[in-house]
Amino acid sequence: EAPVLTTKEAAERLGVSVRRVNALIAAGGLQAERFGRSWMVDERSVEERVALDRGPGRLKMDERDPGNLVRYTLMNRNHSVLDFTYNRRTRQTADLVVREGSDWKPLGIGLRERDPNRYDLAAWISARSIPDLRPNLSPVLRETEAANAADLMFASWGLNLSDQYWFKPEGADLDWHAINYFENGYEERYGEMLLDGSRTAAPGVDAGPRCSSSPDSATPGMLPKTWTRENGVDYLVKGGTGGENREPYHEVLASRLLARLCDEGEYVPYELVKRHGRAYSRCATMVTAETELVAAADVLVGFGVSEGRDPYHGYRKACYELGVPCAETLIGKMIVADHLMANFDRHTHNFGLIRNVEALDGYRVAPLFDHGCGFYSRATVEELLVGRYLWESHPFRRYPSQQLALVEDMGWYDPQRLDGFLDEVVEVLAENPGADGRFVEAVRGQTAKQIETVNDLAAERCAVFGGFGQVP
């Protein structure tokens, strides 16, 4: 009996979508037999198709321009993880070849006990680069002559200050220790442009090499931001949106709240800095040359917690299997903090774990970071005053009350630690020269309601699990 493949397996062999496989079957390009509602594809016809697609005059991934197909090796420090072909036009990947350093692969490119998946690799690469709609990106693309944000990232090998992964071009003789940003310097000129759109080179003056040797090109997110180094410390500087420029102030306010809820090391403290007459928030990097940030999105992919499954319990189970200490308590702190600040922008790429990059162990919960969208930063005064502002919680449940209810044990929570915080809300937000006084008071009032809700839940939980402030 001839060996057969599912349409999904055939798609992976061919480097196309399942829809394309079905189209080939319908057109007679692949031999297949229907079993019930599914097609089983003749493996030999798939191999013949692969040979045809790679024959003279035919390029991979239906790409006609050979210049769009680039061969890279995904590296972790100096460990060769896998080789792959990248399509610069479609941003797809193909022809994955696992290398001897595959143990050092990112968790997010397939199930952790299996070989990497090209679809997850393409998604992982996409999540690594600057979004194409990032403000102030266009002038940097013009200066560097990059076609898009992904090209900009590959121009500096995909290096960043969150982990040690990078892309080595085929045939390149590069050593991670010579090029990484932890042990070496980096270009800050393009960061200024990404931050506020300013040009740092006068017209007609040679601006230097047409590349962006900077961690900025592999630092995602929609807010304008840049990395700077001061006295040997790397800082991420983030801006806000619009004339009111709320986000930096709200980020600092979130740090004030987390200082009351969390222990030292459980959150990233932010401070306010002024650059070119505008306020920005700033924080130091949370990782070193020996550690890496593993986004929750990668953990979920690695453990097969796909869309439609319960991400909360799936993530908790993954943390348990990885031996993450105090995971349930620290996840609970994140949920409570997000509820108190009405944070609608918690997603699986701005929380996660930290691990030792060489030993691939020592997993711990990453400090909480990225709260600029909290405290009603996108709400209008009118929406807050009349109670028409509704926010969705993320990433575990859509409705805030349902997500908050996931926190079962609140023995760590002490309501007295929030005494006086409402005064800090007014103090921090009133520093913003673009803030409306009515908005500040409305945020104070809404935050008071959020505190009341959390206090009520804590009283219920502590009646079952124990008194306030007793961390299990």
C-alpha cells in the first residue's frame, strides 16, 4: 500500500498552506483519496511536486525574484540552532534544517519536544521586529534603505537586549561575542529618529553606514522607543501618543502601584525623563548576557496551548512543569495589578519568564513591565465622568471581573498598603502639562472603585485561605 500523508503533512512538505494543497488536489496536481471528510495525499506525488518546484526556473515559495530568498542560520549566542530560507517579500520561512545546537532553540518555534515548525518560526520572527505601523519608522527606513521593518531587523542580525538569538547570514564568519549589544556598543542615532522623528545628521552630511546596528530594530511594540546606554547601563526609553503624551506618566504611576503590591525584583521600576522638551518613561534592561526573556506567547506555543484552549490554566501548568517558583502567586499579582490600573494592553508578549541561556534552566517569573496603557490612558474625560468607558482585560479572560476571579489565593494582598495611593494618582498625573484636571480627578475616582472591588474579593478569598498579607 502506497504511503499517504494528511493535507497538513503534505502542506509542510511543500512549504505551502493546506488551502493550496486542496487546490492542487482539485486541479489534479496531487494524487489523493478521500476518506470521510478528509483527503489523504499520495506521498510519492508530493515528493514529485517538491522536485518540480525546485527544478530549473522555479523558485521556492512561489517567489520569482531570487533576491527575495535569503538563507540564514538561527543562532543562540554561538549555538547553531537551525538553517532556514527567508522570503523578504512574503516574510515566510521554508527549508528548515535542524542543527547541532537545536536544544537552544526558542520555545516559540514549535512544540518543545519536537523539531521547529516553519509557521511558528515565521510568526516568531514577525513578533521580533518593529511593527510596520510604528510611528517615526519611515524616516529610518529611508535612511537605511531598508524595504520594511523586517529588513531593518535582519540588517543588524536581529540582535536585541532581551535575549541572545540572532540571524547569521549564510557564509558569514561572525562571532556572537564580537557583535552582541550586551558586550559591545550600538548605534543610537537611529533610535533618536524612532523616538521622536528627529534627524540627527544635517542635510548633505554623511550619516555613516546604511545599517541600523541597534537593538531598536528588534524591539517590538507600537509606542515610540529607543535604547540608550548611560554609565554602562542600558535603558529603554519610551514615549507617548498625541499631544497629551499620557503614557510615560501612567507608566511611572504604575511603578508606584507595583511598589506597594510587589516585592523588590517582581516589577520593573520606571522613571520620568525629559528629552527635547518632552517627557518619556525609562527603565533599565531586566536581562543580562547570561539570561533571556521568554515571552508568555513562546511558552504557550512550546507547550501546545493553542487558540481555543484555556490560556490561564495552560500557562500555569507550563510554569509548573518548568519548575517556576511562586508562579501562581506572581501571576495573581499581575492580574490584580492590571485590574487596579484598568490595563487593557496585557498581552502574551509583555509578560513571561526569565531563564539561564546556556544551562536552559533556572526559570523564574519575569518582573512585571509595560503598563503605559493603564489608568485609562486612552479614555476621554466624558467617558470616565458618565461611566461609559469600558475596557477589556487580557490575556486570560475578556471581562475584567472574570479575569480577576481567577485569582484564588490573595494571602499576599494587604489593602493597607494602598492607603494614600489615590493621592499619588493625582500627584503623578498632574505633573503632565497636557493633562486635564478633570481627567486626573476622574482617574482618581475610577481607581478608587477598582481598589474597592479588589478589596472585596480579597476579603472573600482570605476568609477561605487565611488573613491578609500572609504569602503562601
